[in-house]
Amino acid sequence: MNAINVRCMAYFVPMLALERFNGSMDQLNLSYEGKPPLEGEQVVPFIEQIAFGAHGSNDIYRYLGLHGRADQMVNSSYVEAYNQIWNFRAKNRSPDLTLRNRLDTGLAPAFWSHERFAHIVPDFDQAVIDGEVPLNVVNAVMPVKDRFGGDSFRIKGDIDGVERLLMTPPNSAVVNASNNGTMPNQNQHYTLAGMFAELQENGITVSLSNIEMARKTQAFAKLRQQYNMHDDHIINLLMDAISIPDQAFKQPMLLSDRKTIFGMSKRYASDAGNLTESVVNGMTGLDMSIQLPRINTGGIIMVVAEITPDQLFERQEDPWLNSLVVDDLPQYLRDTLDPEKVDVVKNSRIDTSHATPSATFGYEPLNGRWNIDTPRVGGRFYRPTVNTGFDEDRQRIWAVETINPTLSTDFYLCTNMHTKPFVVTNQDPFEVVTQGDVFIEGNTVFGGHLVEATDDYEKVLAVAPQGRIEKEA
């Protein structure tokens, strides 16, 4: 009942993007020539060798259909390219995701397709929204006065609430509180009630230059957000408007991105005892055209596919159902004047059965909850809590849920995928078949057409005259 999404992406991973070259074109060229980056250092291999491994131990090779002997040394670039693609996507999705090792051989988890929650973030830069204006304190010495405008030191009892002046009786070094006409009937502590610091009219100033600085800082901070996938030193260069010509070749490039959903067909059993039993087969297809000009660095084109069900989050709060007073509704004047147009998303907004419903799940733009895109699953499919058991009625729904969801790794990655709706639950539920032609234009020299070896050349050579005229000196 919920859609099964397919997303295919074609990436080009330049050789310069591999970690061992440190993003240096000079080091890449020296490695190709077999020379060290500096005198006396080790040569960085242009092609790094790794063991193929035992059969099935390397999931990347297994799903690519690559074969080899367990002790055979092979080129590591396929593995490196795969991990570079995933790490590049992870950096763009969330800075809190743990990156993969460059030689990890297992399949990486897919990324959830969260169209309805893409606007929710775990944290936001408050300074970018507000813009902080530095204040100059003209008079740093601020007098403290009592509640009557005087300079007496008054204290207030925490039991009887009576204010008393601190004083020293004549011929005594003991500081006492005046009885103020009454005497407390028990021991009590005293607080500094009624004391405040009064700022003079010329105490603090806000300069126009500071306001302008805050405005520009806010603008540059928003610009810097576009470079978050890069390292800090690259960001600093870009913020200083310094061009980095080779930067595009230091990371994977997305060449094509196509999406579709599975089409389903139901097939009923044909034997008399099971006529009501059925299975559903899903199939889909898509076309992808890839074009890439000549790249000096060389590299690998790799196509990755993600197949994920549409996450329902069926127990989301309905904003109208939970609007109890008028202030819970959008209000034009109030919302227009709000300087910080951000709403806090509580855990109950995502799952009403959350163990800590009042805790913060994340942050979203103001009134984002009123952009309602919530599926409703009711009737015999109604599920009030996350149920990890088997439910035959729910076989129509591939609901991958997390108990007490948080805006963390499980929210971004498919780390707890199950196969309950499938007939066979102990094997891969999908098969991917790719067909296509690749035309590469380069400097590769190919030999001519070969025929099976015969003695035709020798027979003709025996007939051909081989004598030469010798000129006299």
C-alpha cells in the first residue's frame, strides 16, 4: 500500500578524489610517474593493491559480479570509489553521520527519502537568523540602588518577608539587621531583595557600524552554509573569493539522478485449497543517459541504486486535532513580527506514542506543521504503537519503524530494514538488472583484426624475389 521507491544515481569519482592523493594534482601526476611527492619519501601508488578476499567476503565485488582468487591482488579503486560516493552524500545529509573507511567492503545503508521531513534539522544557527549586534558600554561602573532609590543595604527574610537594614550597633563590631519594629520568632536566612543595577541613559550605545557588521556577518554565514561539504581550509579559501580550479575533481560528481516507484501485480494460487492466497510481484525500470567529457585525472563512473519504502510515520500529530486554543493557530500579525521564525518540533509530533513526547525532536521553519502531508492508516490496519511482531493484516504495508525515533542516524539511514512483507524473508528482496552501452573516447590504441595462424605468409614469401642489386663502389 505504501510506495516502494527506487533511486538510481550515476557518479563520477575522479582519481584526484581518492584520499591517498590529498587533493593534490602534483601528487597525482608524480604517483602516475612512480615518483615520491618529496625527496626521500615513499612513492604514493597510483594504483593501490588489495587482496580480493575469500568468496563472498567483499560485498562490493559480489554485487558487481567481479571474480577473483582469494589470494589475488586486485585494484582497490572500485572499493574506494564506492565509499567516496557514500561519504560525499553523508556529508551533505548531516555532519553527525559517521563516515566509512575508504576500504570498507560491506554495502553501505541506503538513505531514507524524507520529503515530508526534509525541512526539520537537529539544530540551527540562531546567530544567522537573529544577527548579533555588539554593544558598547560607555559607563562600566553601574551603581546599585535599593528599591527606594537609596544606597542602603536592605535584606529580606525568607520566612516573614520583612525587609531590614544592615547596621552595626554602637561600640560593637557585629553586623545586625535592624528589627524594623518586629523581631523574627525563628532563625531565617536573608536575601538581597529589592536591589537592582540602574543603567544610566548614556550607559550603552549601539553603533550603526555594528548593525551593518551584523547584517553582513549574517549574509556571509548563509553563504558559508553552501560550502559545508568541504574541509575547513577549502571553505576559508572560498569565503575569501579565492578560486580553486581543481576543487571539482576532489569529490564525486553526480552525473545523473533518476527516481521511480515499483508497479505491483497480484498473482493468486491456482490450486483449489488456496484460491484466496496470493503473492505480489513488483517490477519497474528506468532509463539513464550519461555524458562526460574527457577528464585529465581519469576516474570511475559508478551507478548506485537505493530501494526504500515510503516511510509513513502514521502516528504523527494532527495539527488541527491538537489545537486547543486560538493561540495554537497561525496568526498573520504575530507571525510576521516574529524575529525568529522557527518552531520547536516535539517528539510527539513525529510519534504520539513516543516515550518522551515533550522532548525536542528538532527545529523547523515557523508554522511548518501546517504544511500537512500525513498519511492516515486506519481500520484493521490501525496500529497505535510500534509493533515488532507479525501482523498478517499489515502484510500489505512495508512499515519500517523505530521505537522512540530521534533525529539521528536511524532517521537518515536505513539501519533497521526488515523483510516481513516478503514471502522469502532470509534473502535479498530485490534484483537489479542493468543493460547498456558505453562509448569511451580516448587515446587507447587498439590492434587490428586477428585471424587464426596459417603459413600463408611463408608460402608467399618463398615465391617473392628476395635478391637485391648491389651497386659497384
